[in-house]
Amino acid sequence: MPLFWNNVVFSLKVSGSLVCVLCLVDGERKPPMGYIYEAMDTAKEAISKSFKWDENRYEEIFRIIDIRWNIQLHCPLHGAGWFLNPEFFYSAKEVDEEVTNGLLLCIEKLVPNVSIRCKIDDELVKYKRA
Ligand SMILES: *[C@@H]1O[C@H](CO)[C@@H](O)[C@H](O)[C@H]1NC(C)=O
């Protein structure tokens, strides 16, 4: 039945990229924290591409992914991990606001002392200038 095979193709298009993210998260080859944010972004891009950017065909899937991502997976630490990963930070055209906010939230949580936080801000300026 063609409908069955269409559903199989749909499932493969959606799950292929997501399985890569899961391998990264569960794998032990490298510490994943600095890579999760980017991997999720890349997976969603791959999914939209596989549907030739026809949003009607994947918006329902994105809705499900976003809910999962927001309530279960996404946390400021992933943003901080992206920010502090030189591989992404120095090759990005621009830094996502969500990423910067994640880093700032982590610093705020980990470092209650304001004068030490100011020192970290100074260091961040140096980091940004590489
Ligand atoms: C904050 O850190 C500074 C510098 O390390 C230290 O001199 C100061 O006592 C700390 N303040 C508090 C409230 O812990």
C-alpha cells in the first residue's frame, strides 16, 4: 500500500536526524554538553531540508520536538556549552540571544559573588576577541 510506504519515508526523514542527536547525548566519544545545542539546530535544519522546506509537512513534528526540547532537554547549560565551545563560537556569523542568556544564567547561578562575576565579564570580553 503506497500510504504505508509514504509513512515509512516520513518516519525515516524525521527520525534519522534525531537519532544522531540521541547518539551524541548518550554516546561516550566526547562530552556532549558543548555540542547538544548545535546538534539540535542541525537536526531541525536537516528535517526541514528533507521536506524541501515545505513547512506544512513538518510543522507538526517541529511542534512535538519543540515541546520536548523546551520541557525536557533544553536548559541554560546547553546554551553556555555552545557559547564556550570555540568550534561554534568563533565560526558563527552571530551569536543567538538564547545562547548568551544561557551562559549568563549559568554564571549567575554558579557565581553568587558580584565582584567575581565582574571579573568573569572581563574575561568574556577577552574570549569574544579570541
Ligand atoms: C567576593 O569576592 C571578592 C574577591 O574574591 C572577595 O574579596 C569578597 O570578599 C567576596 N564577597 C563576598 C560577599 O563573598
